[in-house]
Amino acid sequence: MSKVSLLDRHVGFVQALRAAGVPVSPAEGLDAARMLAVIDLTRRETLREAYAATLVKRAAHRPGFDTLFDLWFPPVTGDGGPRHEPGRGPDLENAEVPALREHLARLLREGAGPSGDPAFGEFVRAMVARFGHMPAGPGRQSWFSYSVLRALSPGTLMAGMLALELGGQERGGLAEKVARRRLTDGIAGFEDAVAAEVRRRIAEESGVERIARSSVRPPVDRVDFLRVTNADLAALRREVYPLARRLASRLAARHRLGRRGRLDFRRTVRASLGTGGVPLVTHARPRRPHKPELVVLCDASDSVSAFSHFTLLLTYALREQFTKVRAFAFVDTIDEITKYFAPGADVLDAITRMTKEADISRFGRSDYGHSFERFAERYADAVGPKTSLLILGDARTNYQPPRLDTVRRLAGAARHAYWLNPEPRSQWDTGDSAASAYGTAVPMHECRNVAQLAGFIEDIA
């Protein structure tokens, strides 16, 4: 890694955070720069936490922040100096693998970790230097985590470490659970430390900017719905409920502001006494509190399976916020799925039941037009003047008739109608997409991640 000034490193770090989806305002960047003048820069963990205090606003952004901090402010450069001192364990460069595994087990049992433990950091660097440099193609070498973990197999150390930890105590009790959890966390910390050291080595050879772009997953609110993993969905479940409350409150506000209440004759007459009996100002009765009704139409085809999974999570959360929610799923025909999302039901079990039991597919290929026609025939009474209609899907019709007249009729019967599309706007109207055509009937919004969904909710006027 080339030598750069502290200011240049600070600017590059802030830019990398923004590129990774961590929002950092200019004012926060300046606050962080001022922080550099008042802390001890020789204490790396203090620097990390000071940066985090000024730049990180959400817990979901912390993992990406830590990854980028380790790249821009590495604990060492190069090989990190000598790796062996007499009396401090095996010669890390020449010892046999069994001795290295025994040393790793000892470090884990002693609670060693990547935060401020010199012996642990020295061991990780030595193992990456010894096992991590591998061929990456014809005439090329690079650094890899898997070769280090394959050589040491830290997961297979658990049984031996547990036996030493328990010291003859009964297995299966609380002591074993506590010890197993602590050792499991230690193994995970070692694996993370190896990955961080590999990234540092690659950054020194290829440039920190290049490795930064490929090393950090976007925060959960920036993860593309069409590319979410099971782990992402678990995190997204925590994001759903605040969004459901905000969506309900915004739609309720639109309902309240749509019409005034009835004339309050008594207040109007009383106010007119101050103007000689002339009612210059009229007063209306306050409207009764109202929770809007919601109808959700969700594309459940394979092309948007991850997105439909999220929207069903959202539908489940909305059940608690609206007076009445009716949910429908479709592929090439449509069926009501409200019953699967009854209060108290496990949402994942409900999705599994829906997939097996609901009549949403005849041939397994998307047909929006036929699905909308069937909805209008079977469930027309679901949409009325108190209803907010929410359509969720990519608008790809598989070259079947879109039935725009039916969509216009449904949207016209509802109080509000919105369409959320998980595809990038640049892909609308390509191939079999009828996004713009449907957009003439129902306002269509790009909704690729939680951040865009939150923006849509805030923009509802």
C-alpha cells in the first residue's frame, strides 16, 4: 500500500463509506476530521470507535464500516514484523500443522481475539502468510481464506477444547452450553480475522480502493430485493414492522386530509358573534379516527421469488396496522392468501403453506392480464372507496395481453392505487416488461430495496 497522508486516507475512507451505502454527510465528515486532532492516533481501536461515533448512525451499517476501517487503517503493513519469540509457542513459520492447531486451540480457550490481542493477530498473520498465498490462474498468485481454514480446520477443534474446558463435568448442562457458545464465537472471530488479513494483503498488492468495492456487502436497507439471501431476509424482518407503521400512518393521513368533516353549526354561529353575526369563518367537526383498508396483489412467480418473500413479510406486518387487509398472490391466476397470514401465525410457515396450497399457478409462467381478469371476476368487492390498492411485481407479462382496461377499472374503484416494481427503472419496457403501460393505469414506483420503499412511503402526499 502506497504511503499517503492522514488527510488523504481520511478522505478516501469517507468516500468508500458513501460508496458502500453508509450515509455520511459533509458535516459528519468534517466532525470526524476534527476528531483526529483530539485523540491518540497511536491507539487504533480508539480511532475506530471515534470514527464510528461520528459516522455510523445505524447498527446495520457497522459491519461494512469495520471492514472498510480495517482496509484504510490496517493494524500492520507488509508481513507485520517477526512472528516468533522463544518461549511464546511454536515457530509459526516452520512448526507442523498439529502443533499449530494445538496453539490455535490454546488461544481460543484463553479467549484471545482480534481486538487488541498481539499474540492472536501475530498468529493470524503468520497463518495467512504460510497457507494463504495460492495460484489464482496462469502465472498469477493471490491470497485466499479458504486455504488457511482448510489447513487448520478450526471447526474440528471443538470436541477437544470442550473436553478440556469441562474438565470432567457432566455433558449437556449449562456449563457445556456456555463453553460451546464462547468457543464457537472464538472460532468465528478467527475466521473473520483471517478474512480481514487476506483483504489487507490483497489491498496492499492491488490497491485499497479496488478491494473496498468488492469486500463490503451493502447495508440491509440497500440490499436488492431480487438478490436477497436467507440471512438477508432474517434481517429484513426487523425492518418490516417500522415500515408498515409508517405506511399505515401516511395512508391514514391522506384519508383524513382528503375531506373535511361535517359543518359544526354551533361553533360556526358562536364564532360569527365576533363579526356581527356574519359567518366569515366556518368550522367543521373533526373526523373520526380511521384506519384505511388495504388490498395487496403480489406477484409470486419464480422471477421475483425473493421480492415476493419480502412483500409477504410486509403484508403480514400490515395486518396489525390496518382495519382490514386482504392479500392475494398470483403467477398466471390469482388466489386470496389472507387466511394464511392470520394474527399469531408464523410468517415463514404461512409462506410455505401458501406455496403448497394456494391456487396461483396453472402453467407456472407469469400472466398478469389473466390474473387481473380473474381478480376482477372473483374479488371485485375487495376494492372500494375506502381501499388502498397495492400491486407488487415486475410487470413482466410473458408476452400475454396486459388487460390495461381491467387494471384501470380496479384503480378507479380504489381510493388510492400504487405499484411497486423491484426492477431497476432502466430495465422497464425491455423484453416482456409492460411497466410503462401499466404505469398509465397505476402510478409505478421503482422499489428495489428497503431504502427505496421507505422513500416511497415518505413521498406519499
